[in-house]
Amino acid sequence: MTRAQNLDTRAHPETLALCIQAPYNKTKNIQSYFDEFFNLIKSNGTLYDHALIVKLREIHPNTFLTPGKLEEVREFCAEKNIKQVIISEPLTAQQERKIEDYIGCIVVDRTMLILDIFKKAAHSAEGKMQVEVAYLEHKKTRLAGKGIHLEQQRGTIGVMSGFGETLKEKEKRFIENLINKINRQLHQLQTRRDTQRKQRIASKVPHLCLIGYTNAGKSTIINALTKASVLAEDKLFATLDTTTRELYIDGAKKGLISDTVGFIQYLPHKLIDAFKSTLSELQYASLLLHVIDCADPDWQVHIEVVHEILQDLEVDKPVLYVFNKADRLNEEELATFNVAIEAYEPRVLIAATSKPGIEPLIAYLRTWHG
Ligand SMILES: Nc1nc2c(ncn2[C@@H]2O[C@H](COP(=O)(O)OP(=O)(O)OP(=O)(O)O)[C@@H](O)[C@H]2O)c(=O)[nH]1
Ligand SMILES: [Mg+2]
């Protein structure tokens, strides 16, 4: 499959979006997984000129792609004069290097793509530092042994200059020193956070945390429930920084409510690690509002992804399943959906973008006591 876009090709290298259907992929609807990948690329502000789907029966440990598929991709890239390949999967440093060497293009893996989005979306000092640490950790593994010619070309995604050139000269040790320095600064911020948290716990104010898959509608909900003005848009990872507001229902204070970073399938571990301190807030939540986009065909997989990440973070707290975007289902779909969600308790079904639509959540919170 190829998909041509109207692009100004002078502004960016000829780019291929390489969609992999991997044997480990649990997605029921592979097209929706690919659409999510295209959305990730779009959310990063990157353009791609072609898209190619490759179905893998197995993962080759060294090159990720099996030899036949690797050759197919190489031929495609040569024919279309492609300079940069963005791949839907996370790769090891070795796999990335081997593919680059074989096809002669820059390869950007899923981890790098998400890191790039995070880098752009982080606004708070802490968020920026957390992303920077993850970014440097990733870069560190990619420096060793990289062919100089590719390293010179490498920039941030879509821009073939700048960043790579300076990184090329910097040694691993320099990066490690930088990571240590940022980690020390982060540690100071975390100490402050611990103090604030202790005060909050002592004051016994209930704390609700909005969690869930990216783009599910978490920020839309906090905006609707409070006077927050968190950016809510149809973009993956619009929110990186935690926002906390007081929550009033019918004039009665219910506690605090926080909006948090969204999750995604195959979220780079480095990023979970980097955000562990921010996400550790979830350990102290009185209630997790797990927001799910019910119009996404993969909503069940998304719930599983969130469950797995919570397990990884060792967060085991009361959950309210908030099935959102009900307005995007027609009557028939809604009837089927209502049966499918029976296993998820307690739950509400809402449409956060309208006043009557969000009422079931407000009704739940009205009778909720932390
Ligand atoms: N139709 C419809 N759209 C909604 C609803 N709730 C949210 N949206 C839209 O979904 C998109 C994502 O909403 P956000 O609130 O930014 O989602 P989020 O979970 O905060 O996303 P990230 O911060 O990127 O993880 C926006 O375009 C919203 O307007 C809803 O109930 N119905
Ligand atoms: Mg958000």
C-alpha cells in the first residue's frame, strides 16, 4: 500500500511510514493500530510521503525484519528515493543499526517517535527534565558504533540537520554526566513533591486521578468538571504535565482531581521509568477515573494496556471505568456496547463534550465519598 501526500518535499526528507503487523501484536483491528501510528506521526508534526504494510510471521532477533522483508523494504526505499523510515515498532539499538545499514536510510523507531512527541509536549520543568532523561538514555544506546554518515544526517524527525551533528562528537560519558545532573535536579523537585503529598495525605483530602489511553478524553473531562483550561485536542499525548484542581459538585468540595499523561501500546519503558515519579501520585489516589474512548474499535486492548501499566507501576486503587464519547456510537452500536461493558464495574457511560452527556459522571461523584 502506498499513500502519497501533498508535501513540500524540500522541507523534509522523503519519508516512509513502515507499518508492521507483528506476531506479538494483540490488536483486534490492525488497521486501527496503523491509524494510531499515522496519528502518532501527525501528532509529532511530521509528514510522510509513503506508507507500506509489512506482515511478519516472526521477528528476526538481529534485524527485526526477516531477510526477505528487509530486501522488499530496501527495494521500495531505493525506488522511491526514501531517506527516512519511521517504523511502527520499538527496535533494539542493534536492529535499528542493521536496518539502517542495509537499506541506507535513517530509521526512526516507535520509541524515538514517541520521545519526540513528548519532547514537544512537555511544558513544566519537571516534565521537560523527565523527557530529556528518557531521550538521552535512548540516544546513549544509539551512539555506539553508528555509521558516521548516518549520524551526520540525523536530526530530529523530519529535519536532516542540527542535533545529530553535535551528538556525534559527544561521548557516552558526556551523556551519562548530563543524565546524572538532570536526575539530581529532578530529585530536588521530587523531594518537594513528597512534602506536598505528605501535607495532602495528612489533610485527608480525597484525590481523584484521571488516567487512561491517550486521546480518550481525560483533559476534556477535567475541563468540564472544574475551571481548568487544559489543552484538549485530537492529538496523541496532548497532555504530559499533571494538572490538579479542586473538584466541586453542586457547590460541595469533593477533593482534588488530577489529569495525567496518557498511555499507549508499546509505550517505551524508558518513558514509564522517566514518568514514574509523576505517576507515583497514582499510588495515593482515592479513586482512579479510568477514561476509555468507546468509539475506538480497540477499546478493550486499550483497557488492557492501561491495566498492564498500572500493574507495572504497582498501583492498585479503586477504579471507576468512565466510558467516554458515547455520542459517537449509534443506537445499535450503543446496545451492543452496553452488553460488552457489563464486566467493568463500577462504570459510567458519558459524552464529556456536552452538559447532559457528562451528567452520569457527575451523578456518580455526587454520591461518592473518598
Ligand atoms: N465526540 C466526542 N469527542 C470527545 C469527547 N471527549 C473528548 N473528545 C475529543 O477527543 C479528543 C481528545 O480529547 P482530550 O481530552 O484531549 O483527550 P486526552 O485523554 O486528554 O488525551 P491526551 O492528553 O492526548 O492523552 C479531543 O478532540 C476532544 O474534543 C466526547 O465525549 N465526544
Ligand atoms: Mg490530555
